[in-house]
Amino acid sequence: MKVRHLNCGTIRPVKVPVPMVCHVLLVESDAGLVLVDSGFGTRDCAHPEEFGRIRRRIIRPDFERTETAAEQLTRLGYRPSDVRHIIVTHFDADHIGGLADFPDAQVHVTAQEVLSAMKSPSVQNRIRFQPSQWAHGPRIVEHTADGEPWRGFAAAKELSEIGPGFALVPLPGHTEGHACVAVDAGHRWLLHAGDAFYHHSEIDGGGPPPMPASLRAFEMAVAADRKMVLDNHSRLTELYRRQDPDLLIVCSHDRKLYEHAKATAGD
């Protein structure tokens, strides 16, 4: 499988000196194109007011249509219908905004995330998640948290509906049903950790540049369970320190990790 690394949304959080990315994986597989997350979509760019005034002031997204997955795939010579599957780490708006651009795709997500985002009566969840982003009626495929152990994680759910080389690794904390996504890129495995961590220093021991205090505060403020977020940092740090030569860990918003992954995609 060939994996491309796309930035599907530049964001400029308050007091964070370097613009952050929305790191999306585009996988060219035997099952057609597969996306891991979708970043912002064309509707977000056309109607930024739907993102919410408070979110826009804190996250400050660019909403550039040229950065959407739909536009980038078109430039690569693909059609929206070529995307057969989208694996979603969680249902925050900057991760599922592009779903409506690919209405034919099956959307794979944990059952717990569907419950908390789409069905929960919780006021907090109703404020956090935006029904407008699934108003088009996506073809959602729910997955339970069972599966085989994977690199120290208790369970990884192989996504047999897509094919070999794709797995959901449940890692709740940021949201109640958050998951990492493991992809076999051939020469290495990629672990897309979504928002299980925000900044490379949270797993690599504090390498430069340091994590801005404002970003750390924001990460904790939006966490569904702060203790679980910190536990996840520890688990991912342990995996990072093993330095498995066939594994690369990335997250959704760290520009340094995104640029490194893109530069080494063909190794």
C-alpha cells in the first residue's frame, strides 16, 4: 500500500507560535482509497460560521479550500467516489469535516464514539459535537473494542471490511470513543494517534521545540477524561522509547511529526 500524508487544515491556536496541521493519511490500497480522518471539508470552508464563534477564536482555522482532502485528491487525479473507506479517530469537527465530500465511503469508528457523539443526551457532548457534519447520512460502520493485542496495547480491531493492514486501537480519553489507527505501509507501520497527544514532546521526552503552555492547557480543557489522557501519554511514550524500526508514531496536529512522516514516506 502507498500512504500519502496530507495537511487537511491549518490551525493557529491562541499563543501557539507555529501553525498546526490536520494530519490525514491517504492510503492507496487494493480496496480503493482509504482516508484516516478527513480534516476540514469544503462545507467548513464555505460556511465557517457553523464551526462556532468560540471554536474559531481559540483554534483559528484557515479554512482554505485548497487544503481539503477533496481538493487535494482532485489534484492527484482522483474522484470523490474513489474513496471507499474513511477511518475516523474521533468525531471532533476538525477530524470529520470532510466526510460529506465523500458520501459513498464507509466511515469506520468505534461504537463508543458513535454513542457519545451522535446519541448521547449529555449537554457537554451536544455542545462539543456538530450534527451538521453527519447530516448527509454517512455510511457508518461501528466497531467494538475487542481484538488481538498489538505492540503493548490490549486490543487492536482489525478492519477486515477494508482488508489486511488496517486496525483500530481504542484509546479513549480525549473523547469517550477515541481510537488510534494502525496502517501497514509496507516498509513500516504507521500509528496515527489522532488527538491522543498534541505535541511530539509529550512522547519523545521534550525534544525541541517545547510544547506551548497554552496548548497543554487546551488539551486538558477539552479532554473527556484527563487522567486517561495522561495515561495514554505514558503508554505512547513507552512505545516510542522502544524505537521499533518498523513503526512511526504520528498525531493529528504536530507539524514536526507531519513533516517528518511526509519526508520519509518512501523509505
